[in-house]
Amino acid sequence: MIQLSVLYARRKQLTEMLDLLNRYLYLYDERSRSKGELATAYNNRCYAHMELGELEKAVQDCAASLRFGSLPEAFAKQKRLVKRLDARAPLGDDGPS
């Protein structure tokens, strides 16, 4: 399934990619998957959420990916996500006057 999700990503079929990754819950089963497999599955789903603008879900999946492994691309995504979320955050009462 992971290879198929990568194929969807390459074709920019992100909705299909996300549907696939959400449909096969065994991809996230800690009892039957290796840490590397879990890191990859969460990292791929993070990518799909991020590209679809679902930043909060992407951050959660990126954090899960990093819990299971230290994939360099997950670190890079996490940095980009934090930047995008910070840019989107509304100003508080102490904003510019």
C-alpha cells in the first residue's frame, strides 16, 4: 500500500492517496508493523494532509512519524508546517496598533 500511495503522490492524486492511507488502518498498527513502516506510513499521510491544506492533521501525522523514526523528510515537513501554521495564526490583542 505504501508504494501505491507514493504512486498517487507522484501523480498529484492527493485525495486518492489520503483515501488509500486512511482505508488501510493496519498501516498504523504498532503491534504488527515495524517502527520504520510506521514512520513511513505516517510521513506519507502527513504529506497528503499538508498538500491538501489540512495543516493540523499533517502536524499530528508528522509528529507520529518522528516518534517511530527519524526520517529526514519528516523533519523538513515539520519545519514547513510550523512556519505555515505560524503565518496563519491570528494576531492577539497585542498586535499592531
